[in-house]
Amino acid sequence: MCIGIIGEGGHSKVIMDVIDSSSEKKITAILDDKYSDLIEIENILKGPISSVSEVINLYPNIKFMIAIGDNNVRKAMVRRLGLSSYHYISFVHNRAYMSKKTHIGYGSIIMPNATVNSGSEIGNHCIINSGAIVEHDSYISDYAHICPNATLTGNTVIGEGVQVGAGTTIIPAMKIGEWSIVGAGSTVIHDIPAFCKAVGTPANIIGRTFVRGVEVSE
């Protein structure tokens, strides 16, 4: 299967490793705006993001992964590309565990040593990063990022665009509102409203988040 990567930064390197772990998938194109023209380098097409249509014409069955770690930018890129769900693919690393009784949307990735347990649902264009744990019956909305070694215990609900920082623990049945950020190493024992920044043990709200360049007022 031919795979196209959108973005060529640090997060992209990890995604490429995940793809390379599968013998059935091959990176065919890497698109990033640091390139001005579509050219072939070591058997991989590289070019600006605007050349996505040209790549699809060359490889009609190609599937894309947006390899951008920033949730807001990743959502903006989905809008910019204007592709249907058909053109996206999800990956589960061969060293990750994902219960057969779960669901993963399109464009999402489960990194090495991550765990997604029974009854959980992962939305579209999500990142479940290295060593993260998503326990049973949790719901992860679109564009969320569960950072390395974060633990979501059972029945947690993660809103759209939420970032759960590295090493964070969220106790059962908590809800994190859309586009909120929970700082690394925090412990969440109360619901966090939408558009908030929260840090600490227990996690306390310290400010508001920015979404698509507009600050959400108090």
C-alpha cells in the first residue's frame, strides 16, 4: 500500500518509523511546504503540500497520514487538504496493544507500547503516543493527543483537540472539555471545562487556550 506523509518535522520521523514497521506499507510521498517543487528523492516523491492532487493522480489508491503533532494545526491541515475520509489511513504500531473491541477513526495513530483497552473509541486524526494507556470504555474525540506515558483510566471522555500531557493521570469517569490542555505530570481528579489550561496534582486551571489564533475569553 502506498502511503503519503503530510509534514516532515519531528513527529513525522516517528510516524515514518511506525509505517516502516509494516512490511505491507510503503512511503511513496512526503509533502511539506519547505519544498518548492515535486521531485523524486531516493524513490520517494517530495514536494509542497499543494501538490497533493498531483500525487493522487499518480497514485490513485494512495492513503495519507497528517504527521503534525500540534492538534490545531493538524485540524487546519485537514481543512486545507479537503480530502475525503477515503484518502486517510490509521496505523497501530506492531508493539502497541489495541483490543479488538475498540474502534479507531481515520487518520489516527497508535504509537509503540501504547495500550487501548476494550470498549474505547478513538476519533479521527488522533495521536495515542508512545506508552500511553487508554483504559476501558474511554472516548477520545477528533484531533486529540494523548502524550507519552499518559494514563486515562476507565470511562474517561476527552474532547476535540485536547492535549493530555506526558505522564499525566486521569482518574475514572473524568471529562476534559474540547481544546483544553492538561500539563505534563498532572493528576486530574475533577472535570476540566473546555478551552482551559490545567496543571498540577491535583490539576488546577491556570488559564485559557488559543484555538485557530483566537483566544477564548473568560
